[in-house]
Amino acid sequence: MRTLLDEAVRALGQIIVFSALPFVVWVFAARKRQPFCPWIGLKKPVVAEPGRFVIGIAASLVVAAAMSPVLDSLWPSDVQLANARFAGQGLAALPGAVVFAFFATALPEEVLFRGFIGARLGERLGFAAGNTIQAALFGLLHGAALFGALGLWPPLAVVAFTGTLGWIMGYVNHKAGGSILPSVVLHGVANAYASALIMF
């Protein structure tokens, strides 16, 4: 129970921190035009091209599934990932791991990267450029702290995998009418899968 409470508090903090900059920009630049939640992509998905949408979902699941074993093979055993606190806890860690996967990581990161950075850059530069830039920043966020500590290849693998996944999730959202809900679900499932691999 303590793990679940800890994760819920951590998730609330992450949501506040990752939403702060988008909220401030919205207040000054878009408040009169659109409510915050739809502006940030928290709205019902509208899928105009179901085939491409499904292909994007399948591609993101394949990349996410491939990421864990490759990173495990490159990762030094003495360096822990963010979800390491769930290692070996089995089903007892499941509620905390779900909150971590969906609300402490997926939702705040999707709000910032796909809902804010990708969408705002897409408005100015076009979808392809905006999505590529947000994906590169997403990948760098996940790998930057590891450079120096882990040599070259593990951080580059993290940047490449997470950047690719970020690009695909941005594409899926684009095909869902700008809603970030599909990528929140995909991101959460990927994180939950990674946690499940170490829970048992």
C-alpha cells in the first residue's frame, strides 16, 4: 500500500512539473482561443485514416517490445532504471507499477512532448519537422543523464529507441486528430511491460 501511495504522490508531482510550462504558455498565448485540455491534446481521438493509425500503433508496440531486451544487453548491472524499485516484488507491486507507468511517466511526458512541444512546433514548422524535433528531444531527455556514466553505446541506444518511439507516438496522435490519449495509452503500456519484466 505504501508503494501505491508513494507512486500516486510522485505521479501528481510529475504531472504538475511537466504541465507547468505548457500551462503558462497557454495562459499567455491561447487561453482566449481554446480550453487548456484540448489545446494540450487531452481530447477524444478522431481517426480519419484507420489503416495508418493501426500501423502506427503496431509499430510502436514492436519498437517498445524490442527495446527492453536490447537495452538489457547493453545496460551495466550496477546501474538501475527508474522502475527498479518494482524488481522482484511480483503482483504486490502491480498497483504501484501501473500508477508509475501511466501517471508518473506516460501522461506527463505525453503532455510535454507530444501535446505541447510537438503540437506547437507542428503548427509553426509543419507536422514532419515538429514531430521529428519533439522525438529527438524526447530521446535526448531519456539518454542525456547516462552519457559519461555509461560510456557511449547504452545512452545512444536509449536515445535511438526512445526517440523512435516518440516519433511513432507523435504520428499516432497526428492520425488521431491531435489527441494525445492514444500515445498516453501506448506509452503507459510500454512502461508497464518494462516494469512487469522485472517484477517477476
